[in-house]
Amino acid sequence: MAEFIINQEVKTETPTIEVTLSTDKALPLGRHTFRLVVVDDSGNTSIPDEVTVIVADTENPTAVLNAPRSVNFASNFELDGRKSFDAGGGRVVTYLWTYLGQP
Ligand SMILES: [Ca+2]
């Protein structure tokens, strides 16, 4: 288990390492590159190998629609989607409104 800081090497004697992240220190969405250099028992050092890990938001947002219970005839009113929210590190950016007619 290791908390990674950008450009700060973490040394282990085990061949795997877990990238530990708390919710408040999560990697932001997008591409993140990690590098490995290995050293043999004679002290010879490898050239680096690198991988890019994409942190992706795969969780659907939740729509929350609020509206007044009743409105006067021929009066304007507002539909409010501000309580809609996202999970998975993203944010709601588009609201798609549809009038479905009378039940
Ligand atoms: Ca999401």
C-alpha cells in the first residue's frame, strides 16, 4: 500500500504495489502515468517502463426534478433540476427537459 506523490519514487522489495486513495484525495478523472524502474541483485538498473491509467466516471447521474404543486392558469412556472447530482467523480452538465402531456 502506498500513497503516491507526483514525481516521488516509492521503493519496495515486493513486485506489486497498491495505489491507495481516500475519497478526499482521489485521482482526478483523466489520464495518469506511472513509471517502474527495476534494479537487479548486482545493482544494474532497467530503463523505465510506463503505463497510463485512465480514471473514468462510469457511474450514472441522478436526475431530481422539482416543480410547484400547482400553478395559476396561464402563468409561467419554473422546473428545477438543481438537486440533480452525479456520482463517480463527474458533474451534471446537461439537462434534457421533456413535456410528456396529460396523463
Ligand atoms: Ca457520473
